[in-house]
Amino acid sequence: MKELILKVNNELRSVYVESNEILLDVLREKLGIKSPKCGCERGDCGACTVLLDGKAVRSCLVLAVEAEGHSITTVEGISAEKLSALQESFIQFNSFQCGYCAPGIILAVTELLEKHPKPSLEEIKESIAGNLCRCTGYTPIFDAIMDLTKGDK
């Protein structure tokens, strides 16, 4: 066991991990952060997406020890007191049904909007290409982002 100091949602957290533990399991099981979901354990579905130094990554593919010294943001960390404008837009457009994929998609789009505040529809599609939504379909997701950013259609 090794003690790690992880910066999660702008808070330093101490946790003991085995060298082979993945970040997803440490976040969920040891730190109690439940928004990253285990959907495939292979990086295919995007349900476990977190931001690592602002870049969307699949936490099921990152060893926890690799995250030490980096900033980890989950959906709980993107807005302090209230929902972000992006989250509000998703609600307005009924973008999710079950919500299982929602945190991963929100984080992937958060990364996109940091780089491209007014993305095109193609840029939006590319940014969430690795995030599967099995129940809503993608049209209301695209509509919410396009409306929020007034991007080029």
C-alpha cells in the first residue's frame, strides 16, 4: 500500500492504494465520489470520464498512482454552489433520461468549451465521440450545447 495525496475537485485528499488500483475505483470506493461510473472497464463507454489537468480521460484506464500531482475534476467539481450553465442547458433540453452517461458527457463537453467556447456541431460530436448514451440519443445533447454556445450548425 502506498499513500497518495490526490487533488480532487480542488481539495487535497489522502488515500492508501495498491500500485495496480485504477483511478475510477479509488474515486468511487475510497473517496466516495460516485459520479464516475463503471460502464465497461475498457475505456469504451466514457461513463468514467474525469478531467485530469483539464483533459477528459477515462478513469478506468488511469492508475491511481499516475494521478498523483495532477488535478482531478469530477462533475461535482465543475460548479461550486449551483449547477453550471452547461448543466442547466442539459436540463432545459431534457438531454438525459437515465443520467448514467451524463457526468462523462458533461466533463467531455466542459473540456471542449474551455478550448472552443463556440464550437461547431462537428466539434461537439467529436468531443463526445467516446461517450455512449444508450437511452436518450444524441440530438437533445447536441441541441443543449448548441443553444448554450450559439455555435455554428
